Amino acid sequence: MLDDNWLAICQIDDIPVLGARLLRRANHSDIAIFRNAEDRVFAVLDRCPHKGGPLSQGIVHGERVSCPLHGWQIGLDDGCALDPDVGCAQTFAVQCDERTVYMLRSELSQPEAAENTQALAASGA
Ligand code: FES
């Protein structure tokens, strides 16, 4: 049993295998909660570090997701684009207890970290 810092989000079976479930937040960007073939669960801001594509609509393979817009591959554990692409999406702590998925309450209310997407867009990447 996890302590009160962790909030139950969903059951792992609510997340499609090799896909994602979207966690909507009131005043912040949505979070994509991914499940891979091994039932590992990852939480990443639903904004590709390239041009903001919805990562939740990408296809999971291994511990990566392919962005549906231009195909960048994003690591699910660190949110970072695979070389030669650059930039990272914010990631969030996630834990599974039995089949329940939990996230940290404190992270859910945080605004997103530095906007790599805007920085890249401004540079013309
Ligand atoms: S917006 Fe994701 S690869 Fe371009």
C-alpha cells in the first residue's frame, strides 16, 4: 500500500497494451499514461518535444513511443527524443500496486517544465 502522496489514477487494464490513456488536468497540459507489452507503465506529458504532437496517439514499441505527427521516437522513461533528434517531454513518477496505477499528487498539480517545444519552434527545428 502506497502512502497518501500517491493518488490512484486507474487500473492497468484501463490502459490499452502498446497504447495510452489520457489523464486530463484542469489547468495544465494532459498527461499520457502508457503501457507497454511487458505491462510497464510510464507517464509523459502529452506533448511531443518536436512540435507538440499528441504522444498519447502514438504507437508504443519497447520503452519508446513514435510520435504520430512526424515519427520522432520518444523514450518513455526519460521523455527524451532519440538521437539525432533533440528535446525532452516532461515525465512523471508512476507506480503500480497490484493492478492499480498511482501518480504523485504533488507532480499532478505542477505546471509543465521548461517548454522545449517552444524553444525548438523558435529555432526553426
Ligand atoms: S510533433 Fe512529434 S515528431 Fe513532430
